[in-house]
Amino acid sequence: MAPRFSFKLRSLASWARKLVGASVIAATIGLGSMATAQTTKMTQIPVPIPSVIQRSTLVSHKSSADVLHVTVSLLPPNPGALQAFADSVNDPKSPNYRKFATPAQLGQMFGQPQTAVQKIVDYLKSKGFKVTLVADSRLSILAEATVGQAESAFNTTINNYHLVNPKEPGRIDYYSFSEPLQLPPTISSTILSVDGLDNTSLPKPRFKKGLKKGMKMAATPLTPDQTRVVYNTAPLYNAGLRGNTKNVAISSWDGFRLSNVPLYYSHFNLPTPAGGVGNNIKVVTIAGGAGSGTPSGEGDLDIQMVLGMAPLCNFTIYDGGGNLIDVLTQEQNDNKCEVISESYGWILNSTQQMAAHNVHVLMTAQGITYMAASGDYGTTIEPYAYPDYEPECLQVGGTIANVDSVGNRISEVGWSGSGGGWTPETASFNTLPVWQRGKGVPTSINARLVPDVALNAAGATTGAYQFYFNGSLSFDYDGTSFACPVFAGCLAVTEQKIQSLGGKPRLGRISDSFYAQNGRSDVWFDITSGTNGILPNGNRSSAGPFWDFVTGWGPINFAKYAATAAVTPPTVFNVSSVGLFENTGLHPAVVEGANPSGSAANLAQMDGATYSANSVLEGQLGTIVSMQATINTTVDPTKVVSLSVTVGGAAPAVGTVMVYIVNQSTGQYELLKSLSGTAFGSPTTITVNSTKLSNYFSGSSSSQLLIRCLVPRSRSVPLFNFGLDQVQMNVTSNLN
């Protein structure tokens, strides 16, 4: 269907004149829809034409020689499996916990086949594209092409437009494809999204310049030293942890001047990186970048807020030219940075939403902690709503912190501009995440809820924090754009501490860990004062006990968090001894099984080598086999933070397998899970849910399991053989 245009009469007449002789000049201006369709069968791909065209004036055809930066996003063959893996490596109860993957490993497990990727690359090259990156994930391709080449490749026309209503969000003057995108059927089925054929989406910086009269603010804009004190990274910083070994990045689409950085270091007496100030900064330019353009303040403040907290970190600026997904793709494929901060909001169409989400899931699976500013207009999140509804991003809201000259907290309240609430975007991933649970978190709203945490975002009457802009010290900006990069820099130093205790160098989707703490008072400062607007359901959004829509869990005590988050990777312990269980609760006692064979050594893996026994008839219950396994560990029971068991074997399909663990404090067998005989045929990991996991270990750190298979007498099944093939215990412990 041809798009509808909104024209002024004079524009329409002008454009009609330009169409005279179009058949003569079509080859010159590269109208792909007129050239390619005649030679190659094409299939439309489900990338929507920007609807803003319907509210715009067509100005001209975009010059065929103009260069476009194109991102082709591919469909994951099994997105559910990719998400499940990303969830597992961020779940302390999973044996996969923090066993992060590389981009190449993810490509092998969850990407398109290499042959399918190569077909797309070959096609683009055949149309004159310069392919600049084939992502190791096998889900993204970055390329450059002229307008003419792009029109030919996608069988479309790319024009310049002018937005009729200048108050409408987005660019006033922009270019866009005007006809549905098409590709050969041999590759079209693998394509999710194509970006770069329009520039309608405009990244919205999440800061405000100038403050409204009467706005209640803290006494002074915070300095780096004060910020370290109020959020308790000072003990880490003073111990020499200043980001030295960490890699931090920002996603940027704004002009910036690195000449401001030495001024910032000098003014606040920050330690000098090896090789001099700025030697630790790397700029990665994507799609032409925006860094050399006119600065608005966003780029400079993002840079300095990170470096103020972690002045010796290896710092990367991913300098984008205007497209979100190509920047995310480059960051994910580089896999260099443990922490990435973004301070922009986006309007994305349905395919862009999924493309961005898929890259974020990959980052989560790689252990990258990606965080975003939640916004500066309270509960008014739309229209620049992404990434507020992205569950893979930590959402950082805003507070007003009032501190003394050193940085000790006098008071801290919710900021009225702190982005909070939820968005009605219909993206499939905009649902309440499984990890977003806890005191104060509503469970009746099936959407990604915002924010997760909050730091100072509005300072004195002249701004939130001090930073250098255009060579001068600035005081008159506020916004969650400050809170987010400050959080990133603080987290880098915190990760250093965790790593020094023996923890993993990456924390991944840290939201899981934050919500699991459920607002513990030694880590989180609970803000109960402040409002930020009316929620989509009509309720007022007010700060209250524990989690709320103004500040999430509130400000964090980073040093305290380091002490609680330093944990071992899951340690797997095998069975030390196994035997038939004697049920002394019966009179006379009954050994629940007969003719055992095999040993504990057979239970280290699911390989067909079992410890097995024949069933016995037990009263009116039916036929039964029960086996008791002892697992000797080397853990300190008081430091265990997660515990699970993995079991599997061979059982009658009509049987029920019950897995128990002994509570050493009571001497009782506690049922962990019941499985069908069929389900028992595959390894099943069962989490031990308890507030005191030490109860399941003896004084010598051993633990006991009881695995019982029962076929009720009513099933009339003769005696059977039951086999354990795999029994293991997975333990994660606190390193402090």
C-alpha cells in the first residue's frame, strides 16, 4: 500500500514538477523500487514504514550519493532458549550462575547458522554495500551504502521530509524510506529489522538545563568527594580502588569535548591515569559519530560523572551517529566493558524494540551490566520510553541529596522529575520480570516497573553536580542523566572490591541481585518522602517504605553491597556415599529396596551408569524404592547463600519420584519436589528455598538427600527397578 502524505499545495505542485521526466532520470537518482523489481523476485519484510511520513511534507528525493549506515538485525532461531540462558547465568540459584558466555559462544548456541548469515552478507556486498561488522552473535550485521545502493538492495525509495507540526516528537527535517522494504525470499525469512534507512528516531538526552523557580533543592551541587561519601564508595576509593582494573563505557549520541576532562581532573584533584589525564579514554566512532558535533552538555556530563567516581578506569565512549542498535551491537560484540551507562530515551517501532532487546539479552548473557537513566519528567515516560521498559537494563531514577561539606547525608528525598511508573508499550518483553519482586513491588501490574534504584539527580539551585562544559565549570543542569553515570562509576569501584574478595569480575544483570536483597536496611537507604506524578492507573506516585515508583529501592550503600555480593561461583559436590534407606518409622523397620548395585561413583553424571535397586512391597502404599545419599562438602554452612540439587535416573512412567533433604536442626525430611517417572528421566535441578540454608548441613558440612520412587498399589504394577543416574549438590557461598 502506498503511504499517505500530508502536503501543502505549493509543495505538492513543486513535487509534481520534479516528477516530470522521472523515467529519464530514474537511473541517475537510484530509485531502487523502479529498477530492482524488474529483475529479482522480492519478498516484503515486516519493517514498518515510519508513520510520521503521514504527517509530513515531502521535500525531495534524498541524494543517491549520500552514505547511509545500515544495521541488519536477524531473528534468533530460539529466542526463548537465549532468554533462559541469560536468566540462568544471572540467577544465584542456578548452576550456571555467573558462567557468562562470549559473543562467539552465544552465536554458536543461539545465532543463525553461519550459512544463513553469509547469504545476507553476500547479498549486501553484491549490491555494493561495505560490510563493516558481522557480529559474532550471528544476529547483527553493520554495513555502509549509498542511498542508491540501499534503494536497490531493499527495493524502496528514500526521500527527505519536513514535519508539519514542529512540536511533534522527533526530527523536524528527516529522511526515510517511503515504500515497504523487500529482500530476496532466500534471506528475507531471517530478517528481524533494518535500521539506518531513515533517521526519524531522535535520541532524547535525559537532563534538564535550568531549574524552575521555587524548586526545592539540596544545599549545594555535589562534588566527586561528597558523592563518594554519601553513597559510601569512599572506603573503597581510599583503599586504592579507583577503577584501575575495570572497563566502563557510555553510549553517547551527543557532541563532547575531551578538552574538558583535564579541567575536571585538576579542579577536583582526581588521580592521574598512567600516561596522563585522558590516556585511559578511548572513543569508538560508530556511523560517523556525534562527538565532533555541537555539544548539548549530555556527552560531557556523562563522561565526567563516570570518571569522577572511577578516575583510573579504562573508559570507552561509544560515539553513535544517531542509531541505537548499531551502538548496542558494537558494544555487545566488543564485549570489553563490564559496565555501560546510557542517558537517552528513544521512540522505537516494533521491530526496533525487539532488535534492541535481543542485543540487551546477549549483553546480559555475557555479564555486562547495562544501566539507563529513567527520565526527568516523573511518571510521564512516553514518548521517549525506551529503554524504560527494557528488563535487561537497570533503571536509575533520581533523588535530592542534601549533604554537609564532607558529604555526610543530612537528608535525601525523592525528586519530582525521577522517571517512574510503566509504559503501555506492547513489546512482548514489556512484562513484569520474574526477578522484579519484593516488598512494595506491585504484582498486579504486568509491565516492566521503573525505576530500580536512584541516586542524586537534582542538586542546589544551580544544578545536581558540578562538571566542565565548554571550558567552564557548570552548575545549572539536573536530571537522571547524572544519576546513571555516577552509578556506573561507583559500581566499577564496587566490582573491584568484590573481585578482590575472590568474586567474579562481572555482575551481569545486577537487578536480580538488588531485588533479592529485598531492601535490606544495611545496603539500601529507604526514601519515604517525595512524589513524581500520576501513574497510568490514576494513582498518585509517592515514595513509601521499601520499593516505590519514585526511587525504586532508593540509594545504595556501595561498600555494604560489595560485602554482601561477593560470592563464589556455584560449586558442584558429588555424592560421597549412597545406600538403601531403612524406614525405621515402620514396625518392624523396612529396608525400602532390594538387590542394590552400583556405587556413589556412578552418580557424577547422567551417563547410564546407575546405582539401582529393585522395589519392595510396602503395606498398602504400593511398591517402593528409597535411596539415601550423603554429600560431603567443604563449605562453611553459615556462608551458604544458594543451594540446589540436581537429580535424574530411570523410573517407571507411572511412578512418582520424591526428592527430600534432611533438615539437620529438626532431623526431619523436607520434600523439595515430586517428579513424574518420565520427568525423572532427564536431569532436574531443584532449588532449596529457605531463609536459613545452614540447617541443611551437619557440623562436618555434610548434607543428606532421600530419593524415593513409589508406584501406588492402585496402579497394579509389579515390582520394578529404580536407578539413580545423577545426584549432585550445587552450593554458592558468601566470600566475606
